[in-house]
Amino acid sequence: MKSVKIYSKSFCPFCHQAVDLLEKKNVPLEIIDVTEDEETLSNLSAETDCTTVPQIFIGEKFIGGCDDLMHLENNGELDKLLGV
């Protein structure tokens, strides 16, 4: 199973929704809180061309945000990407 890295903010409901889904799947999860770390978020946004959170990586692949994660789940593609 691939590990997942999520850049999130503590007050973000979309971040919580993404984490909840992945925790239910028992995915190895690393959560990086950028609530007060604008430098990390700015550097990440330059890399991903995305300015919102969550920013989700499966393995080394950037998959997008919460909507993208839910789309993968609803289409049955998330488990394949995770290697479940």
C-alpha cells in the first residue's frame, strides 16, 4: 500500500473530510499542518500550481484536493492508486 501525504490547515473541513476517508481505509498517512506555515504552502503551491488545501500526494504523485480524492473514490480508482 502506498503512503499518502496531505498538506492541510487545522480549520479546513475539506482537509478533515479527506483525512477521514483515508483513515477509514487504514492508509499510512502523513499530515503536514500548514495552518501557520505560509512559506511551506507557498513553495508547495509553486510546485503543484494549486493554492488551496488539502493538497494530497499518493506516493510521489500529486492527485489534487479533496474533490479530486472523492472523485477517485467514487469512480473506484482510489484503491488502485493506493494499492489496496
